[in-house]
Amino acid sequence: MKTSYELKVEHDNDPMNPRTDWDNITTMICVGKYSYLGDKHNYKDKDFDSWDEMKEQILLDYKVLIIKPLYVYDHSGITISTSPFNCNWDTSRVGWVFIDEKQLNKMCGEDFERSEEKLSLILDGEVKTYDEYLTGQVYQYTIYEIHTCDLGHQHKSVIESCGSYYDEGDCRDEGQSVLDHKMTLVQDEERYDSKHK
């Protein structure tokens, strides 16, 4: 019986939600019909007459280091950004995303650099990750062991699988690393068996 291996990288159809399954530095507040997005909170759009009024309340409730507006483009799926989308018809302002000093200290320590540029990169990065989750740009790898029997038929079984990668290249590299390790173990076993026959 001949044995071979296959690495397959594909979209993860059931990834972890980065806003509920991970710890985040940012706080993401969405209201109105998009209140299910982002983080849980007690803000209601009907309590404010404008986005600036809502922002003022957030600034009173938190020690905000940086804050940006949130926009959603809703057309055959949802994508989210801190900048308005070009299409006015399907674009909505949905809330705010910000970094609170207490949360930053908890996640990164009080000595963490907090320049506007650094904080902006963190904020944009977490929004980008959430957008990738919403748009399905999350990946998983699966490693198959393939046995070819004496009749020439292939029998495939899963020996390793892992998902929730937000970069296809990272997913492929990790899968290849796991496969390489598996191949090394197999080769070591084969050498051991050949010496002890």
C-alpha cells in the first residue's frame, strides 16, 4: 500500500468572530439596524440627535486616545471601514471605533507606545481584521493522508486541520510546516523500521 499526503488551503466557512472570540484593543460601537455588528454596548441611536452627540457621550464615558467613524457598505454582503465608500446608495454610517486607555493598558501595558500613528495603525488593523471576517476572507488548511490500495483506489483521510487564519499565505505556511513535520516523523519511523527488521 502506497501512502502520500496532500495540503489543501480553502476558505474557512465557520471562523471565529474576532469581536466576540478574541480580546481586542479597540471598542467597536455600531447602532441602528447594524447594532449586531462590533461589540456589545448600551448605546442607542435614538438617544442621540447626531453622530457628534454620540461621540461626545463616548468621550465622557471612556478615556479615549483615538476615535474614528465606522461605515458599512451593504450590497450582497457587508464590508466595514473607517472611511466612506464610493457608493452612496448602499453605504451607511453605523457608529464609532476607538481605543480606550484602560483597555490599552490592560492589553499592552502602561509603557506601550501610544503615538497617534501607532494607535491609528492598531485601530485600522482591527477594523481590517473584522472586515475580513465579514467578507469571508478567512482561511483554513487541511492535511490529508492518502492511501493507494493494491487495486489502485485512493482512500483519503484527514489527519490535521486548523482554521481562522486571516492571511492566506500564513495559513499555507503553517499548513506546510505541519506537513513537513509529519513527513519528517514518517521518514524517521521508516528508517527505524528498516534498521530493526
